[in-house]
Amino acid sequence: MNKKGLLLVLMEDSSGTELYDILASRKAEEAAWRRYQAASWLENLVGPIGISNNPSEKEFISRLRNGLVLCNAINKVHPGAVPKVVEIHAPLLPLTRESQPLPAYQYFENVKNFLVAVEELRLPAFEASDLERDSLEAGSGTNVVDCILALKSYHEYKQMNPNGFYKPARSPMVIHSAIRNNSQPISSDSCRRLDMSAACEKETPTGSELKKIEDLIAKKLAEHMADTKENMDSNFLMSLRTGNNMDPMKLFSDILLSCLGDKLQNKFPELKSTAKGGSLPAHSSIKPKEDSSEPGDSKCCQACLRKGNCNHRQLIQMQEKELLDIKALLTLTKREFQGLQSQLQTDLRELGIQVQEMSTAALGYHRVLKENRNLYNMVQDLKGNIRVYCRIRPAFGDRTSNVIDYIGDDGSLVISDPLKPQKDGKKVFQFNRVFGPTATQDEVFMDTQPLIRSVMDGYNVCIFAYGQTGSGKTYTMSGPSGRSTKDMGINYLALSDLFQMSNERKDIVNYSIQVQMVEIYNEQVRDLLAEDSTATKN
Ligand SMILES: Nc1ncnc2c1ncn2[C@@H]1O[C@H](COP(=O)(O)OP(=O)(O)OP(=O)(O)O)[C@@H](O)[C@H]1O
């Protein structure tokens, strides 16, 4: 079954007369309200026009028939819109053809000029004939009212936006008017049923009139449905067909909303809240956009719609975008962190390898050091565990005669006694090394110094001087008398070397150094550092 057929069945199933009366009553109320708005605005704009508070369509049209009020109004809204207005100086009485003081063509001039001006402002116009007939046809007054209310909207817009571009809004009533203009005219009798005038409001439509109106509504609804997508599903139609107990006005509203769908809701956002309030059937295929969101969000947006301002969806979208950015950043950071972790592990592995290599090198070094030490001490052994050096003290004063005949580099010493024959007077001695009278303290210590290192390696070493009185033992071992640091003897130089080497090896070996001073004199040993230095030991 096609849609038109469905709608016709629907209209027949509803109680026709009752539905028609309710529809007519609602439309009449709305038309009266709009006439009142148009008349009030005109009076505010151009002054009293002699019209009642609740004008009938006939009264309203008769007041505007000469076009004077309309021209004055549009000139107030848009100065100069109608350059030449035909003035009428007559009391404010209802104007019929008989009471018109000027020829009708002059009034027609005003109306024609007004309509031209309205066209130039791109506002919905009406036909001049809408004002000419005393017996009005259905919708004639509606067109005029629509035009005046559009002019009113234009005026209000221009007052708020002097330089703005006015885009005329189409209200459902304007749509209704347009439909009427494109359709065949409805009989004046039928139209009278939609009027609020006392003469018409109680009349009951005949069957043929009712059928005509029903056909017209069904045709227009079917045209809208054809223009839109499948806005009505079979469930909805079935429910309508069987919905005998439904409120007829609600039913009509549902049909309109279903047929016009999003197109109408987009043009008139206020219908969204109406639709959400229950006018749309729950099973309708037309769903408000908010229905797809969360319940809390929907409530929130309803509240915002009432305020005329809703930015929650935009905020949510922004937050979702930020969330995505943060997620991307987190992923990037995780990747960088993993890269750093991997790099750190590589560095640690390389460091471990280097430490291992250094440890191996250190072990090798210690092994080599030990070997070197062993070789060193072996050399010292080879040089002899007991070494004897000879130092010749310089001669003093008049004892200038020199008995030293020869000092060899190999430690040989030849002494000649001038008092004895040549052969018997010569004596040869052999030492490890012989230091002549000119040898310095440092030269003597140089040969002793390797033994100090042997001490630090754990070998026992003993150095002592032997000789007759005044031969220079004290001088060689301690140095010249007095506190001079110049020409220090072997004892001081050896101790200095000992502490220096101990300091160099402090990280490897902890040395403990003790000093003891004894004197061996006449076969007796005396502790020189003891408090009772007179105590002796044999
Ligand atoms: N190589 C030297 N050069 C210059 N002066 C020296 C040298 N050897 C010793 N003398 C001087 O000779 C003197 C005697 O030396 P020293 O006192 O050292 O002898 P000694 O062997 O210690 O005597 P004693 O056994 O009586 O103590 C000192 O005045 C000392 O300065």
C-alpha cells in the first residue's frame, strides 16, 4: 500500500467530524492570535488604525484595503520603500467599496507599491486581490498577516543588526500559506470553518467539504513524504491505523513530524524539544540526535536547548581529541622509555665487559708486578746478601800525604805505604765498591737505596758502618753535625724513601713502621731511645 493510500485510510479511521472541528478550532485560534500580533505591531508603528482587540479576518482586511497603513508601515521600517503614498483623509471606519472616498484604482496603487516594496525586501507577499474582496476566500487574510509579521520580523532584525543581511525565516504557517497558494482554491464556505468569526465557528462541515479538506491534507502530506526518505516505518503506520483512542491533534502532530522529519526540525529547532517531549512515537524511525548519546548527556542538552545554548557536545569532542593526544603522547613516551631502557641495558652490558677486562688487566698487572719484584730481589741476591762498601774520608789539615794509590771501578783499592819498600809498601783490597774522598752522601746512598725497596717487599736488610774512631761513620750514616738538612746521611735518606714508598702502596699494603736506636760500644748494646739510657745489654 502506498503512503497516500495509508494516509487516506488513517483519515477515514479517525472520527472525521470531531477531528476536523478540533483542527479548525486550533487553526482559528492561531490565526486570530497572529492577526492580533500584526494589528498591534501596525498600531505601534503607524498609530491607531481603528481595529478591535480581537479582529476578525474580515475586519482586519478591510482596515488595510486602501494600502495606506501598509505603505506607512513599510516606509517606517524601510524609509523610502514606497516613494509616493496616496493619502486618504477619512475617519477610521470599516472600508467597503461603497464607503471608499477615492476611486479604487488609487487604493490599488498603494497596495501595488507596497507589494513591490515587499518583493524588493524579499519578504513573503500576498496578492492585491486578497484585499479587494469583501467576501474573503480562505487564507486571504492569512497571507496578508504572514506578510505583515514578516515585515515585523524584518524591522526587529534591522533594529538589532542595522548592517546585517536579513534572511526571512519560514514558519509553519508560512509553509501552510505556500501550500495553499499552489493548490486549488478552497471554497469560501470551507474556509469559513477555519475562521474564528462568530458567524462561522459553530457551523458543521458537510461530508463533501470534509472530504475535500481531507484529500487536500492527505495530498500535501504525501508530497512531503515523497520528498523525504522513509520517515514512517510500518510499525508506526500500523499503530496509527489501530490507534482509535489517540488524541487527534497529537496524531496530526505526529504525522507532520514524521513526514517532515529532520528537515522541519532543522528549520525549527524548537520542535526538537516538542518531539522529545513525547509527540514523536517511541517507535518512530525519526530519532532526535540526543537519543544517541548518554542519558545524562541527553538531559543536559535538553536543559541547554531550553537556554538556547549547548556546547556540551563540542566540549566532549574537544576532550575526546585531547584524550587521543594524551594517549598518543603516552605511547610515544612509552616507546622512548623502552628505547632508553634498552640503551641503558646495552651500556650496562658494555660497562660490565670493560670492568671485566680491567679486572683481568689488574690481575695481570699484579702478576707481572709480583714477577718483577721477584726478579728484582733475585738481582739483589745475585749482587750478594752481604755487601761491603768502602768510603775514604777526606784528609784534614797538614796530613796531606795520600796513601791511596788506586781506586778501581770493580771495588779494588790499592794503598801504598811510603815508609816501606815499593813492593812491600803496596796493599790491595777488594770491596763491592769504593767511594773516594770526593764522593757525596747521595752517591753513597744510591747503592743502598735498592735494599730499601727489598725491605718493603718483605726482605730483611741491615746496613751498618764500621771503622776506627774519626773515620766518618756518623757522618756517612747521619750526616754532618748540627741540624742542617744538607748532606743528610743514609739513615735519613733511607727512612724518607721508606715512608714515600709506604705512601705509594697504601691502597695495596698497610705498612707498620717502628724505629729503634741502639749503640754497641765495648761489646755492650745500649738503647739510645730508652728513658734510662744507661741500661745496657750484653
Ligand atoms: N766524608 C767526609 N767528608 C768531610 N768530613 C768528614 C767526612 N767523614 C768524616 N768527616 C769529619 O771527620 C770527623 C770525624 O768524623 P766522625 O765523627 O763521623 O767519625 P766517627 O767515625 O764517627 O768517630 P767516632 O767513632 O769517634 O764516633 C768529623 O768532624 C766529620 O765531620
